[in-house]
Amino acid sequence: MHIIKLDATDSTNDYLRQMMLDNTLTTPTVVWSLFQKKGKGQRGQVWTSPAGENLMFSLYIPNLSRSADQLFSIHKIVSVCLADWLLSLQIPDISVKWPNDILSGDKKLAGILVESSMQKSMTKSIIIGMGINVNQIQFPELPNASSMRLCTAKTYDLNTLLLSFIPKLIEGLTHPGKDWDTAYHQFLYGLNQKRRFMNGKHEFYGIIRSVTPDGKLVLETETGEQLFEVKELQFVHIVDQ
């Protein structure tokens, strides 16, 4: 495993992609930056973080290929590996909010972005970007965010955390013997509970039943069971039970 540490970059995913295009990646490689100017999140959002307080990194593993309809299995493996690791550090009430945010309680602790390029219906390359809120204690514009430090009142060494987590993630991705789908559903936020959603301008209630192998959210609604793609749906808020 090769780790590249940067003081700052636009995006660790983009940095790794350029290395891949330059044919300089032959072993599992992590790019870790203390600050990202244009960090990426889901749905085209930007992941922002104060310099040096949180973990922002991307991982490339050679020959990690999946068919297009199996790509979400990567999301599931990464989500479960991260959730298990956080639990091992006594971070409380961990869950995976579809498709791949990690929560402690109802607050976002981490986010995952998997980017791939395809060739003949198979992934040619996969880059896994991750942002984990570690030591940040103030989120003035993000009321639903939290951090490891806020959860435990401990301050963490970022280098120690990275070296602890990455081997577990690589092991999960390269030796996938676990039932990752079952594990993902055990962590799934709101499973079998009613939640409020937004589809375009339409708000509605639905009970989360499962996530399909290709990443669609299965909801039980007033009109029956419906499947939704990632870009079609947003959580609105929790419904008290």
C-alpha cells in the first residue's frame, strides 16, 4: 500500500484519477489531503472541511472491477467497513443512510463517493473517496453534522486513524467473503420505519424496506412498493413513531 499525503489539493479523487491516466498506479494507493479546495460529495455537492481537522482521502485498488449492475456492491462493502470500524472505536449509534452517508444518531459523520469508468459494461477503474468528520467541533452551516470528537469527547490523531482503517477497507474489497448485503441492511438507517421523502417537488411518506443489489431504495408507499434511484429521492426529516 502506498500513501501520498498532501497539504492541499482540489480533490483527492481527481488527483488519483490523474495518476491513473498517467499509468503510475500499480499498487493500492491512498491520496490523503489535509485540505480539499473542491472536495466532492453525492449529487454534485461539495465536501468542505477545515484544514487538518478531518480525514479526507481517496483509495485506488488495481483490478477492482465490477459489472455495471454490481457497482453498488462496492458502496455496500465500503459503508459496512467504515461502520464496523467506527463501532470498534466506540462511536455510538452508527448507521448507513442510503445510499452511503454514515450517521451517528441522526447526524452525519462521514460520506462516501465511489467514482468509476466503464468499458464494455465492466468497470475499468474505481476510485473510492471518503470524508470523515474527526476533530471538528463546530458546523455553523451544517446543523445535521457531527464528528468523532463530538461523539466521544476525544481528540484523534489523523495519521493513526488512517493507518488503522485503510487495511481493513482493502481487505474487505479484495477478499469479499462476508455477506455484505445482509450487513449493509443491518446498518441501514430507518429500515422498516416510516420516513418523509422528496421526489422532485412531491413530498410523501414511505417505509424503507430494502436496497436492491444495484442500489435502488425500496419504499412501501400508499400506492404500493416503489423503487427509487439515488438522484430521484431526498430524505426530508424523521417521522416520530
